[in-house]
Amino acid sequence: MPGRTAGMPPNRWRIWLRTFADLPTGRDNHFNLIRLIAAAAVLVSHSYPLSRGVGSEEPLEHLTGQSLGAAAVYIFFGISGYMITRSFDRRIDLWSFAAARIARIFPGLLVVLAMTAFILGPIAASVDWRTFFGDPAVWSYVPRNLSLRFLQFELPHVFTDNIYPGAINGSLWTLFWEVACYAMVVVLGLLGALRGKWFLAFLAAYSAFSAYIVLTGEPGSWTRLSFPFVTGMAIYVFRDRIPASGLAAVLVCAAALALYTTPLWPLAYGLVLAYLALLLGHARADWLLGYNRLGDYSYGTYIYAFPAQQTAAWLLPGISAIEMIALTLPVTLVLAVLSWHLIEHPALERRERLAALIRAVLPARLVKAG
């Protein structure tokens, strides 16, 4: 039979040749579950410095040069690059896209910040509540962290005697870079550069610049986090050309490992994690799809984990990393479930109302442009 390889049925041959465009495009995927596992991995990773002190080695750090938490964040950014680019490509208009991003990030963040500053803070403070609330730093905590850029990691007199002193929520720093990546998608999209040769030109320039950064010095937060994000973008834009198979995964991993001893390893590591996360997210495992009916608890897990861990370290001085994981993971998951069902999901359900409000307050020319 023409085109058929001896001993290999046609359907199996198609599996080896399939691309990301051949994978399901609806909600039948495992991204919610993968993101939850990644958020839990951040908790596991942070448990080591939060129980042992600043500079403690975290899981995977000795093997890969990157901690387990860093690997989890790369997975977050890789999935986000794919999903956000797809969302922008399918948007109703720019304001609906912006409203969805605002609804996803800020309501849940506002609640955890308020709970931290005004409930946890006075309880854990080493001074009386009048002294605590009389400090201006208490009142700047929420607005500064809502800005995403001008973060305030400490509250006065809180967790100052912890083995990892002061920091209340050390995970929030990645949110600024996440939003910066969203802005990159918007700019490229409005310029018409999320397609074909224009995106290829951007990808070549971006990759060359990133390689230059890591070859001439230590890569900063933007380079380390945007690279898996851009990988996810590229997989979406060229989804009809990028292979999505076990064989392709082996080749991608082999190519990355070839760079293990070179300065380019951090970029290769982020790329391979993004690719594997997107491939696994589309894997055929129907028995896991039931998780999607529960909700997306990854963001809540991410933003509540650090305060829960610092609280455990405050209540139980000398707690070990394993004990911290065992104690705080269930508590964090409960908080994440409540956050999703009471705050995050209701906010997302109202995103079109927010989009309508944005349109109402903008000049007509901007609304039309959007």
C-alpha cells in the first residue's frame, strides 16, 4: 500500500508525525492539573529555605543548577505562553482579553494580600495591634504588592524571628514578569507579528538577544522567565509545524542535554520544560479529565503557600522541611479551593462586565481600535 511503512499501522504512523495542531483544542486537557502540581512543587521547593534558612539547597538545584521551584515556574510560563497567545488570537476584542487577564490575577491577589496584612499580620506581630496598625508599612503592603512592580515583602514586626526572617509572600515577584509577558503578546499581536514570517523574525531576534545575555553574563528574571513563555508562544504560532509526539520529546530532551555544560543550559532547560508541559497537557488520559470539573486551584496554591509556610515556621520553630510540606500543603490546598470558588471563578464569570466597563470609560476611538 503506497505510503505505508511495513509492520506499522497507518494510525500509529500518524501519531509519530502529528503536530500540536492535531491535538484537541477544547477544554479536554490536563493543564489545570499540571499547573496545580507545579504550584505544589513550588511549595515543596520553598520548604527547604523556609525551614533551614537562607541559602539552603532546594530539590533539583544540585542536579540541574535550577531549583524545583524554578522548574515549576518555567512550566507555568511555558503553558501560559501557549494559552495566552491562543486567547489573544481568539479574542473578541482587546478589552475582553484585558478584562480576562485582570479578573484572573487581581481579585485573588487582593484577597490574599488583605488577609495577610489585616488578619495574619496583627496575629503574628511581635507588638500589640495598635503599634502594628500604626506603622505606615502595614498600609502600604496591599497597594504596593497590587502594583506587581514595587513589591513589599515584609510587614513590620512579623516573622522577624523566623529562620527565613521577614518575607511574608516571596512568591509574588513572578507576577510582574507574567504580566510583562502578556504585554509582549499584546504588542506583537497589535503589530500583526504573531503570524508567519513576522513572528519568525521576532523569534530569531529574541533568541539571539537571550543567547547573548546568557553568554555574556548571568541571565536576569526577564530572560529566564520569558524564554519558556516565548517557547509556548512559538508552539502555538507554529502549531501546524511543530511535532507533538514521544519521539519529538526525546529529541528535544537530547538537544537540551547536549547544552548541559554550556552557558545556554538555562535557556535549553526552560525550553524543554515548556515543550514537555504542553505535550503532557494534551496527553490522552481521559481518566484524568474529571479533575477539570473541580476547578483551577493552581493560582490559589501559588499565592497562599508562602504565607502558610512562614506561619508554620513561626508557630513551630525548628520544623523540618518534610514536616512543613506535610503540614502546609493540605492547608494551602484548602485555601486555594476556597479562593477559586469564592473569589477567582466568580470574578472570571464577570469578566465581560469588566470589559464593558473598560469600554465605557475609554474614549470612543480607543474602543473602536480595541
